Amino acid sequence: MSSSQGDGGGPSHAPPEGNTRDVFDNPIQSSATCSTPEAQVSPALDEVSPSSTSSFEMLDMESVPPPYQEVQPHWFFCRRVDDSTSWHPFSREDSDKLENASNMVRDKEEDVVVAVEGERYDVRVRERKLYAVYWDQAPAEVRRCTWFYKGDKDTRFLPYSEEFSKSLEEAYMIAVTLDEWKRKLDFPTGETVILHNPKLIMHYQPIGMQDEWVSSPSEQTRPRTVKRGVENISVEIPEGEPEKVDHLVFMVHGIGPACDLRFRSIIQCVNDFRSVSLSLLASHYKRSQQDGHVGRVEFLPVNWHSALHGDATGVDEDIQRITLPSISRLRHFTNDTLLDLFFYNSPTYCQTIVDTVASEINRLHALFKQRHPEFDGAVSVVGHSLGSLILFDLLTNQRNGSKAREGVPSGEPSSLNSDTLEQTLAKLGLQQYLGTLRAENVDMESLALCQDSDLRDLGIPLGPRKKILNYIKKKWLREDCKTAAGLLTLESVPPHVSSDGNQSSGLPEQQPLFHREPSITSAVDYEYFDVGIGQVSIDYPQLAFYPQTFFAFGSPIGMFLTVRGLKRIDPNYSFPTCKSFYNVYHPYDPVAYRIEPMIVSEVDLEPMLIPHHKGRKRMHLELKDSLTRMSMDLKNNVLGSLRTAWQSFTRLPAAALPPVEEGETTNDTTPQEDQAAGVYSEAECSGSAEQPEQPEVEMGMLNGGRRIDYVLQEKPIESFNEYLFAIQSHLCYWESEDTALLLLKEIYDKLGVAFEQPQQ
């Protein structure tokens, strides 16, 4: 390849000593394995540098070429989204761990696994692969990066493969050591790299399918800018996450596989929410974090959509057979998304959904405890849209220690245990699985504790599994419905009338906490099922922990409870194992409904306004409040002036008025006028439309006596057209700083950590 194109690429003289050292001092990143043929390094293009004369004139006894220093690598991983790929740096802490492990691997035959990204991922160093720990995700490529390039169409610098970078580093070392630049590296692939000087290195690639008459070197190649070391490229290296985990939060998604307008999965959206929370911890709990009182909150996604729509149920194929061929895209969206609402109202698929959510939460919880044995914090749950309804039904049907299901009471024979395992399987026509169950020492008692996943692990097909679980469930419910706590069942008796069922079972006397008025459209008697206000004939599994707080984002819980026939929730009701509940929503969210009016119906309460994370109301809301106060003041002043004038006009002379005894009233005003005057004066003093009595309203025990409904502040642009931003409002929670800060304040208030509002 002609060297003339390299001569015009930039100055050939070496930079001053200080600038050269800047290239070497800072750490950098590296890349993954890639087989690249060895490059041939040609000597310097010019025997004498054009600037050699001036360089010799400036020489003194101290002016010697700077010594070569090996480049410091930094580790990157590749993220694939659809058909595009992007490279992202690990934090410096993770990169250092990977570099140390890489040095260890050289001396060992077995691979080394390093936990990175808050221990949510594992890197197999020798394999150069990144594996997700808590969810299913394709392995990602990992690179030890030292050299980077950027073409004309690239927006960011990309890392070279490790073999290619090694060749560049060797040529760079020779150039620095000999202080000879304009060196050219020719690769068998036709690529050429020219080292003009430490600051200017270009990579030329041949254009495939060249025309025969093209002879100019500039027309034959496309240059790439080459940089050595991560400190010389524009890339933001993320801060490492604190090792200490203060709190664990599970986040359950709503309908469909996508969670936002960019059609991202629950994993990506939870990653965003986690990043927002880390940023808020650094800004709003800065002092506590520096003192070591605050670590971080871990958020883990709970995915149930894939289990419902996977091959296990076969429902997608069944739906597809009956789907019309017209408007295929809209029908595909309906089948993949909106049908989840109907599935949850089906006893068959509702059982699948709640089993998947509960088992996934328990699996993640056990895996997290295994990887964080020192964790002693509490656990909370978050549900978005339909996910919040799933969690509400699960939490409604949990059993705490004092109300746990212990089987039938003593003295009553259990028909579940009266039949042997062999007799039960014979009734179901499943004798062929007797040996499989006996091999695992499964009897009737342990069979009653098995879930679908347990039987699947034993190799029992779907059909026999459903038969066994349905038989156990019916037997269990039949025996236990009369002895269950009854705490969460719907009652048709009037409010504040005690239920005799609880007293007969030895439980404390309670009042009916959910009330349903009789209706001719309701053919279901919920009292015969220990399912609370959930789906009929659904057996709700138990979580492996007691959640501290339940957060509902954009939740339709209130609407579903009303449709199920509930008129109100008794203020004495609380979840059996969860004592805090927050209903968070955007004012324009078309799916969200309130909860508080179902508890306190006699008082019209505005929801609690979630503070802006910057410590103030949004400007347009402040302006709206100011205008409201101004109009109120103007109204009060006008009415006050009219009232004063009327009193002056109708008042008798002062000398004719008898002295007013204490407790007496004059006749110049009517009692109605006195009451109105008191209202006016109170309004004048307050100067605000807000009523101070609102926070003092007793809201019941669903959130420990505190408020439940919390509304976000809409953005100024959203206030111009509510309908335009309706769908976006339902999906805004994943990136909302105000929502994340509400969670953090609730979590750390319980830990006794003070909230710090940063100075703006």
C-alpha cells in the first residue's frame, strides 16, 4: 500500500514529553478474543523526520525519549439489542477484578468465575462470556480492551479484538522505544495501520469490489481513527455499586412482554429503575452513604409472561387457530398483550400465572440469599398494572404464623390422609407413576405440599400433573374451608356484624373486613373458598418471606375489586404478612384507580402529591396553586367588603346597643351570617385551598393508618393534552425519579436513615 496517504495524515514529530506520558498514565479497557493474522511492521516511512532538525535544536541533557509504559486494560461487554450491538465498560472495580482473575487464569487450567454488576452477572474469564444470574439471557461477549477505533459513521469508539490490539501495542512499543514514527502495519486481510505519532494513528480498510480504474490510495481505503487506552476516548465509566445491600425489591410486570413505549423487556426497565435509585442514593443520601450507613437497594425483575405464553401451556397455538387473518398486526398485539387480562380471569390460566409469579419470587429470593449470605435486610414487592393485581391477590391470601394452615383440627380425621398414595393414584388412573413418587419418598402429606414445578421435575407429564394437583386442591378446600381463618373472605352480612365462623375455629373475634352486597348477578359464594377476594377455585401459593411493603404502580386494583362485587374495605383490614401498601399512579394513567375511597367513603380526599425529587413542585403546578390562591383571596376580599358594608348599613347606633354579656350574641347578624363570617375569616387566614385536616384522617390499617393513594406530578408538556400522553403515563414509572425516591424514603425511613434534600 502506498505510503503517500500516511504522509498527509498529520504531523510526524513526536509530542512533548509531558503529553506523551498523559497517554500512558490512566487505566484503559480491552477486548475479546478474535483470531487476527500477524501483522508485518514496516520500518519508518521516512529515514529522517521533517522536524528532526528542530528537535535536535531543542535537545538538552534531560531531553530523552519517554520510556515505554505498557497500556492499562479495561474490560468491556457487548450488549445486543435486536440487530444492533454496543460495547459498554464495566466499572473500574469490576474491571480490576476481571484483570486480576485474568492473570490467575494464565497459571491455571480451570476457568475462573467473577461476579460483576452487583453480582447479577458472572463472567467466565477464560471463556470471555458474561452470564446473567437471575434471569434467562443469552451470554454476552467480554473483552479485555486496550485499543479502540471509530469510523466516519460511528458515534462511539469501539474496541479492537485482543489479538489485533496486541499487534498494535507491539508496534507502538517499538515506535516509542526507538522514537521512530510513521510506521506502517500491513495485515494479510489488506488492512493497514499507520502510526504517524503518538496522537495520530490511522487504520485504513480496503473497499470490497473496487472498480478497476480506481488507483488513488485515498479512493481505495476508508480511514478509521485509532486511540490507545480508554482515557483517550469519550466513554463514561460507570461508578461501582456499593457491595452492601440494605433492601431487596421484586418487581412484577403487567400485561404483555414489553414494559414501555420502546418495547423493552422487564429486565431492561428494572435496570433503568435500579440506575435511577443508585443516582438518587448518591444525591439524597450522600452523607449517610459516605458514613457507611447506606449501601444500596437491589431490584430484581419477575417475569411471568413467558411462562404463560410458552410451550408449556400451548395457549398461543390454540388462540392462533381461531384468530382471524385480517388486520394481523393488531390481532397479534391483542393476542400477545391484552389477552393476559382475560387469562387472569380464567381459573385455569390464573392458576398458572399466580404459581409462576410466586415460584419465581421464591426462586429469586433463595438465589439472592445464596449469593448474599450476609444479607439481613427486609424484602418488598412492586407490581405494575396487572402485576399489582396479581400481587394484591397473593398478599391477600398469605398466611402468617398465627393463622397458618396446619391441616384439619385435631380430632377430625383427614380424608386426604385416609387414602394411601396407591389408592389415590388408582382413583385417578395414574398407577404408572406410583414408582416415580415412591422413589422420592413421596406420601400423601408431602404430595399435598407439591407444586406443579415439583411434579414436573419428577418427569410427570402435564396432564397427570393437573389431575393430581386438582384432586389435592379439591380435597384440601373441602376439608379446610370451614376451619380457615375467614379473615379474607367476602361477607354478605352488614358491616360491623361479627362472624361466628371465626369464633368457632378458635380465632379472635373479628368483623367482616370485605363487604359485598347481595346481587342477583353474583352466583359465586366466596365463603366456600379460602381465596379471599381472588379468583374462584384458585389455590394461592405462599411466599417464602413476609414482604415489608407493597408498591402498586399504575394499578387497576380498585376497579377489579369493585367489579368482583366489593363495596368497601373495612378500615381494620391489613394484609396478613405485609403491613404497608402504597398505590402510586400518574394523574393521566388510564389504567390506574384509587383505593382510599373504598376505605373512607364519607370524606372526599385528594390523593397525596408525591414531591418532586428536586424538592419543589413543578413550575406549572406552583403557578396553578398561586392563581388558585389569588382567586380565593380576591373572592374573600370582595365578599368581606360587601359583608362589612351591609353590617354598617344595618347596624344600630352604638349608644343604643346594650352591653353584650359573655355567651350572648347580638341581633345585627343572623346565625347563618356568623357562620359564613367564620368561614370567610378562616379562609383569609389560611390563604390556601388545602385543608389541614386531610392528613389527620384515619385511613385504616392497610398501610398502617397512613395514606395509600399517591399521585405523581405531571410534566408541563403533559398538561397540554391529557389524551396524547395517556399511554406514556401508564409506562412512565420505570424511569421516574419521583417514584424511585418515594420507594427509597419508605425503605430508609424504616431503617432510621435521614433523608437529605440536596442544594439546588
